[in-house]
Amino acid sequence: MSAPSKKSFRLPLHQLLAYCSLTIPITAVGMPVTTYLPPLYAGQGGLGLATIGFIFMIARIWDVVTDPIVGVLVDRFQWRHGRRKVWIALSVPLLCVTAFFLFMPARGEPASAWALLFQLLVLYTGWTFLQTTHQAWGADLTPDYDERSKLFGYREMMSAGGTLLILSLPALLGSWFSFDEYGEVASMGWFLALVLPLTILVAFALVPDKSITPVIPDRPKMTLSQILSGMKDRAIWRILAVEICVGIGVGITASTFLFVARGVIGMESGASSILLIFFIFSIIGIPLWLWVSKRLEKHTALQIVCLYSLVCNLVLIPALMWGNLWLFIALVALLGLSFGAPQALLRAMIADQVDREEVRTDLNKAGFYFAFMGTSYKIGQATAIGVSFLLLALIGFNPEMPENPDHRMGLILVFTLVPVVIFALCILMCRNYPLTREAHAQDRETLRARAALKNGEAEAPVTAG
């Protein structure tokens, strides 16, 4: 590809940042719902742990089930002036209205289990529309192999920044206002209700709802069998399997981190500060891995990222046995350098698979593919909690007494060695990945030629005027 044509695929920085800004409200849904709402409704809301556990389990199952449904809707129904923004706009009332009820329950009154379940189902539906369509939109914005890595890399950087902001929000507001548990959760609800419309307005104003192949008004709607046929490619299943494994590896680190900080390092407080360091270094690390990807291949860069994470977890074993706080902080920071890169590279790889499937079927299935990516990551995260907690239960670990020396080594191995195995599997699954930079360039050339024919712009004799 010539330099000028390649440059035309590069998103201006203001469009890139405007697109990525939507990941902040996406993060503002995920973290509070899983971290802050369950304790509030179980305790102050009077619903109890068992009821809350059942309600949130049903809500998460609904979240997983609706992913492919939303993906099919996003792909099947298109509009003459664009295919993505309408679905993102649909998420605004679902999320913002629900946020006022879910994040701001009445003080001193028992919560309704049925109302909580309904609000969670509506919230997760809106979240799925926003998240799935936003990622599919990213695949539309540039067809370039490396620009896609950059786009999804910036998206992960903004997501990590959003996580930092959400983690810091109660402390920042608490310096001016007196906050209880209700106030903390309400502040996150107001944050979502204000930031989501604002970022959508910015993104809609600055970022085009364009397709890298033309939207054909008379194109027949995709049938369900046509959409499902996109799962025949084995490379798709390899990407989804790696996504599940990444979810497991990251999830095990997250679900056991506080146990390790308290039980192995002996920290009674301050663990949240270490998490902030972790996310700061994840933002720093993503440009490094994008640089590696640009000079090699996406799957090769992904293998190197996984190898780096594997080595960091191995080094953590003797470091944790030693129990030095500052060494632990340093290694957590180094581990954070690789946190967001796998998700960015995998999403860029699935965007390339969208092109390959369009070459095969003449159908754009970005919504469906990214929906399954979301489902895969959620399966990985759920599996991580199940696996890590089961292993901890097998060694007799008591979360109320994490400092028990009899369980210290077992806790260290669950925290480090299980991710080592998982990341080793990721490296193996990425071997000989077929959709390379050269193969993708051929796919894009095929789609460009096809689009030219459809628009009546096929090569024709040019006469001097």
C-alpha cells in the first residue's frame, strides 16, 4: 500500500480520543455493579448474602445470553446513514434511567429483590448494546492492520484510565463531602448518568458512523444461519479460546490479590493504592506492546505479552515467599505493564477476522464477533473465580484468616502458578495463526475491488480532457 493511501486510513487524534472516551462510561457500569452494589444491597438493603448472590448470578447469566442476541441485531439492521450510532444511542435511556434507581436506593427502607433483579437486567442490556456496538464501530473506522491495533490499544488505555477514575472517585469526593456507603454508590450513579450522554455527544459529533465497505440500501437482511456460519473458521475459535484464557488469567490475579496482600505481605490497608499503581503501569505498557505489534505480527506480539506475564508470575513466587512489601509493589507494577495489551491485540485480531468473513460471505458480522468476544471474556472471568476459590478451598484457606501460615504457600501458588499455566496455553494457541499482515492486506484488496464494482467504480478507460 502506498504511503498516501495508508495515511488516509489513520484516524485523526481528536477522533481517536473521542471514540475511546466512550469506554469511560462502559467502565463506570462494570466495576461499581460487581464491587460496590452487592455489599450495599446485602447489608443496608437487607436482602442478605444468599439472595444477593442468586440475583447477581441470574443477572450475569442474562448478560452472557444477551451478548450474541445484541450482536445479531447490530449486524442485521442497518440504516442508510450509518449502522452503529443508533444502537449506542439506544443504550442511553436504558443505562441512565436505571442508574438513578439502581445506584440511589431509598435510605432506611428494605430493598425489593424483584426490583433489583429487573434493574440489573435492564442495566446489563443497555451495557451490552453500548459495549458490543462500540467495539464493532471501532472495526469500521479503519481497515489498516496496525491502525486497528492502535485504536483498540487506545481504547484499553482509556478503559484503564476510567478504572482509575472510578477507584479514586469516592476518595476525591470524600475530601469535600461526608460520604457513607449510600453516598459512595450514588456518586457512581451520577457519574454514569452525566458522563455517558456527554461522551456520546462528543463521539457522535467528531467520529463518523462510516463503514469501510459501503452500506448497500437494498442489501438483504442477514439470516440467522448466515450469521452463525461465521463461526466455521477455526481461527475464530482460537481467538475466542485465547480470550477465555486471558479472562481466566487476569481474573485469578484480581480475585486473589487482596488475599495475597493481606495474608502473604501482611497489609491491613493500602492494597487499593497498589491497584492504582497496577492500572497506571497498564496505561504505560500498552504503547510498548503496540510498538512490538507494528514491527512484528499481532499474534506474535500477543505471544510475547503472554510470555512476559508468565515470567512475571514466576518471579513473583520467590518474591512472595520472601514477603518484602517494596519488591511486591515493584513486581505488581511490572505485571501491570502487560495487563491491557492482550485485550487490545485480540480485539484488533477479531476485527481483521470480520474482513476475512466479509470476503467469504459478503456480510459484515462485526457485531456478532465482538459480542462473542464479550461472552468469552465473561466466561473466563467467571471461571477464574470458580477455579481460584475452589483451589483455595481444597487447601483449607479461610478468607477471614488469610495470614494463616499453613496456607501461605498454597495461596502463593494459586495466585501465580495458575496464571503461568494459562498464559502458556495462550502462547501455544497463537502458534501458526493464519491471518497475518500480508493475508489481511490481500483480504482488504479483495474488499476494495468488490466495493468498486458495486459502486460502478471499476477500472475504466480514462480519456484526456
